[in-house]
Amino acid sequence: EDMGEVSSLSEDVIVPYGSFTDCIKTYEWNPLDPGSTEYKYYAKGIGLVLEKAVGGSEKVELIDIIK
């Protein structure tokens, strides 16, 4: 039931792993759980680097990539 839409194609993001430019920012929600809205940021060649709860302080940041 999760839904989402692209909000931006050119976001700059800084996380413990590093800095990224031109990230895709999405807005995601679930109609069955109205309080679970978040922004997600995706970097080219890496994938998901940051998740932030809308209206809250919760976030998940990329800290390392294990190869």
C-alpha cells in the first residue's frame, strides 16, 4: 500500500558517509498509516542515502558501504 512521488531531481545531501549532489528526493506515504510520511534521498551510483520523517526528527543516514 506504500505510495510515493518524486519531489526533486537536484537535492544536495550530506550524511556521515559523504556529500552527494543531484540526488532524487521522494515523498512517500501509506494511506493505511497517515502518520508515516517521509522523504527519501537517492544518490546516483549509491542508492538510498537518507530517510527523514516529515514533521519529526527521526532520520536514517548512510554511514558506510561494505563491499
